[in-house]
Amino acid sequence: MSGLIWAGIGKGIADAGTTFGSYMLKDIEDQRRRDDEERREANAIKRAEEADRIRAEREEKKAETLKQRVTTETAQVEQRATQIGTERRTARLDSDATRLGEMSAKAGEEGDIALSKEQMLDLIRKDPALRESYRKSGLIEGAAESTRDPRMIAAEDRVTAAMGIGAHSSVLDAYTKARKDTLDEIRRENEQKRAEAAQAATDLRLDQQGRKTDALIQYLGVKGDAVERNAETAEQREARLAKGGGGKGSGSGRGGAPTVRSTKTDSNGDEIAIMSDGTTKNLGIKSAVFDSRVANTISAMEKSDYNFRQLPEEEKRKRAVERLAGGPRPASTPAPSPSSSSNRPPLNSFVRN
């Protein structure tokens, strides 16, 4: 009996030890697994950092290489652009020398001294004046300069050179942008020149108009004095006629003819003129339209006679009624006597638009 008890106790202790050992082993496995994961993460971070460092070094090296390439290709573009300009001038010079050599050869066939193309080339290169004389004679094209802006020609030569050497896109883009900037600058300069030319033309026109105005003012000053003298003479004549000194009877108007003193409306609605000699005259105009006929007559007389326009309104109406009554029509109505130069005709009435 006691043996079974001890056997049971021993088995229980053995099972407890087994269970405890299992838990201990599980903890050890978990810890080992966590350590492995941390080690893998650390290695991954280290590898990523190393990759970033290598990438940065590669990018830095690439940027340095690109910088060196851009510097080298920029120098090559400038050199090639200069060569393009030289080749353009040399090609024209060679063409002129070839033509002169051909003409010299023809002259040699006729017994004159002949010069080869190389000799002619050496001559016109050393003596630009000789080449210019040949150009003026129409024998060669000569060194005629392009009418285009030299800055634009140089900018286009650089773009052509960059494309020719297969430069990096950044180099080509830079020269393309420089060409556009040059074109914009030239355009702004041309616009400014046109604006300045237009302003100069406007200033010249205003100056010419000013001189014309000054001359007109001087002319009108002289003419205004004459108008004043004529007006004074006309006023004296009017006064003399009013006193009967210049007509055939007292109360007569200009040149002795009776003038209209007033008007009235008769029982038939006709407008009747009462003359200065006491007689009456039917104007043949109804009273309802008389004022409008007078106004139309005044307007017509103002258009045909400048001096008439300067008369007072009462005098204008009086003379218009005389016109409707069949009175005298002077060739030119004398102007009223001005009291000062302010009564002279305005300048703008003489200036044509």
C-alpha cells in the first residue's frame, strides 16, 4: 500500500518536472526567435543604409561627371560656333576668289596676265578695299554683312554647334533658351526704337504746327487791325447814312434805299413790313411761319458772310427781314466796331482740321 503511494508521488513529481521543463524550453525558444528577428532587422537596416550610401555616392559621382561633361561640351560649343562663323565668311571669300580666278583665266587667254584662284584669294584677303571695289563693280558678292542682328546669328550658331556635337540635353536646352532670350531682347529694342521714332515724328509734327500757328497768329493780328479800321469806316458810313448825308433823303437806309423799321400782322395773317419812308410792304409770308423764315435766312447769311456772323442778334434779324422784303444785298456785310482785340474772330475759326 505504501509502495503505491510513493509510486504515485514520484509520478506526480516527474510529471511536474516534465511540465516545468516544457515551459522552460518554450521560453528559451521564444527568446531565441526574438533574437533572430532582431538580428535580421538590424542586418536589413544595415544593408539599406549601405545601399543608400552607395546610391548617394553613385549620384554624386554621376552629378560630378555630368558637371564635367557640361563644362567640356560648353567649351566645345563655343569653339564650334566660332568655327561656324569663320567657315561662313571663308566660304564667301573662297567663292569670290574662285570667281575672280575664273575671270582672270579668261583674261589670260586674251593675252593679259592671269592670276590663279590662290593668288586672288591671297590678294583679297590682305586687301579688303580691293575686294570691296570688286563687289561694287558687281564682279563678286563681297563681304556684304547680313542685315540680321549679329547677336541672333551668334545665338543660332551656338544652337547649331550644340546639336552638331551631340551635347547633353541640359546644354542644348540652355543654348535654346539663350536664343529665345536674345530674340526677345532684340524685339523689345525694336519696339522701343519704333516708339522713339513715332514720338520724334509726333514732336516734329507738333513743332511744325506750332510754327504755323505762330505765323497764323501774326497774320491774324495784321488782318485784325485792318478789320478794325474797315469796321470803323463802315460805322462812320452808317452814321452818315443815318443822318441823310449819304442818301437821297432823310430816313433812308444803306445807299438811300428804304429799310424795314418794324413788322406787323394784318387781318389776313400776312406779315407786313413797315419801311423807313412810311410805306408798307406785304412780305407774302404768313405770320405763323415768319419767325422760321427769318431764322433760315439768318442761318444762310451767316454761312456766306463772316462779318454778318459778328453782328448782334437784333441787327441780324433786321437785315434778314430786309432780305425777305427784297431790300439791298451787300456783297459783304461790314463788321461791328470792336472795342478791343477780344472781339477779333477766334483762331480756331481759321484753322482747317
